[in-house]
Amino acid sequence: MNILFFSAPGIYYEDGGKGDVTAIYLPSKVREQRFTDLQNPNEQTVKLRYGDVHDPAPLWRSVGPYVYAYGSMLPEIVERRNAHKVYLPQDFVKPGTSAFYYVLGNRWVVHGVKTISEDGQETWGCSRIDGDDMGIIRGIVSSVSEHMLAGSDESIVVAVHANDAIKEDLQKALDPFGVEVIHFDKLKPARAVKPLYIHRDYGLLMLSLTIISFLTLIMTLVYLALGYFNLEGLKDDVAKKSDEIRIMKKSIKLGHIKDPDKILEFMQPPLKQLPSSVLHGAAEVGALFGEINNISLGEIGKRGGKKSRRRGARKKNLTVNVNVNVQEQQETLLVNQEHIASAALETRPWVRSIRRNPGKSGTNLMVELQVLEK
């Protein structure tokens, strides 16, 4: 047990060890006060009644309807990091004890005597004794003999802390009185006894929170890095899936065509000329041979090898089917039809060729025109 013994003037004894500290406060009757009008007392309310707001924490305890204030904590103790629990000297003895002697080290003795007040309440008078080993032993033996002569039936507690040599000598001196000397570590405050002051050690908690915060930061950075790489991978997957979807849509639109790419390459871009102007040019040629029955666009020829000067358009040959009723003299005289065709080709440079295909309902003329595509 790490013991610290102090009072209002200062610290008298301490082990100086590490870990939690059990502090013993020696009160003074001059500084002790009792309050009867404090409702729901706490450290702040007791501090306001007992001292000043800027004073250290008060040493107080509620006993029934009363609040007892015994003093204030020392600033040098409050500023320490390790945990402290402050008790009164009589908190370490059991009920039925009339007196106690605590030997701390080789110099200090804490002595307490119980008395009964007029109203039947138990009060303790505590004091400290300063002396050497032999003086401590003689003083305790003398005081114990006086209690024995008083005829008290209650027990006497003698405890020694951190001095085995004086414990053995003191035990030999008290054997005739039947008093056992024990180690102070065996004395524990009862669970119902509330400490006058508790100063907790938050060092371990702060260290744990720091480690947790550091680990959380590392995990966050790792998560961000993994998220970044996963995002890049997802972008690549989305691009691949988009290509696959585009190919699937093209396949759905083209149906069961075995080689859709070649079909798409064969498909021609739209014409630059209006269809009406193309039909009019073919009809103008067909009218030279006779009455026109019907006219329709034929198949577009292969793409030309040279570009036109107009905005990079390409020249293409388009076949127009013209069904005409040729006049009788022209039907029998093919030479006349050839003359008409030659004249049409000479005067109309956009007409590339004229082919004749006789039919039942008239003569079909296939007029091949040169057009521009976009």
C-alpha cells in the first residue's frame, strides 16, 4: 500500500512509490465545520460555504443530515498525476475500537481516541506524535496501559507501516497486554465509508485514447488508399462494361447478321442532293424517249476515288429506273434512240450512262447519274 500522511500545514510522510495512493488526512478541530442546510451537497457547494471558489478541493463527507468539512486539499497533491483517495485516520478501524496507533516509517505515529458526546454520538480525537524508535515504543506502551487501566472493553488497534524492526520490538513490548501488532496493509476502509476526496489517474486512459486515435488514423489512411485503388479499378470495369453493352446493342439492332461490320461498311452515307432533284434529272432524260410511266431510285454505285472540291464531299453514281412508252418510230429505229442518248450524255455531264431494258409494260431505262454524298 502506498501511504501518504498529511494535514493542513503540509505532508509529513509518504512512501514515494508508484501507483495509487491512500492518503490519511489529520483533521483539526479548528478547521472542522458542520453544515445542516446544504441540500444535495457537492464539491462546488461545499467549497462556496467552506472557503473560496479558487481554493483547492474541499475535504468533506455527508453523515446523515449533516455535512462535515474538515479542510482543503494541498495544491501539491492535487497537481500530481497518480490517483489519490483521502480518508480520515478512524476510517481504517472497525466498529468497537476505542483507540488506534499507526506507526508510519520510523518517526511518525498517528493516535486516535474515541469519545462519546452528550447527544450519544461517537467522536474521534486524533493527533500525531513525532519521535525516534525507542520513544515511539515507550509512548505507545504507556498509552495502551492507561487504556487497559480504564477498563474499556473495546479493542485497541496497533499497526505499523514500512518498519518491520519496530514492529517486532513493539510486539514484544505489548505481549503482556495481549495486544497484537499488525501491518497497516491489513487495514481497509469499510465499503460504506466514502473518501473525503478522490483524485483519479487519467494517464492510462489518455494513453489508450491516443493509441486508439493513432490506430484509427492509420486505418483511415489505409481505407482511403484502398478506396482510391478500388475506384480506379471500378472505372476500368465500367469502361469495359460500356464497350460490351455497346457491342450488345449493335448486335441486337442488326439481328442475326453473320458479319454486321461489313454490312455497316457497305452502308452508304446520305446524299447531298435532294431526292427530288435526282428524280427530276432522270425524268428529264427519260422524257426524251417517250411518255414516262413510273420512276424509282435504284442502287447506289461504288464510292468514287476522288473527293469533290465542295467541303470534302465524295462523288457517287446512282442508278434511276425510268419506265417509259417509246414512240413507234423510235421503237423500230434503235439508231434514233442511240442518237437521243448520245445527245443527252453530251448536254448533261451528270448523266454517266443510259441502258435500255425492254419490258411488257414499256421500255425500262436505267439512267446512271453522278451525285454527291455528304
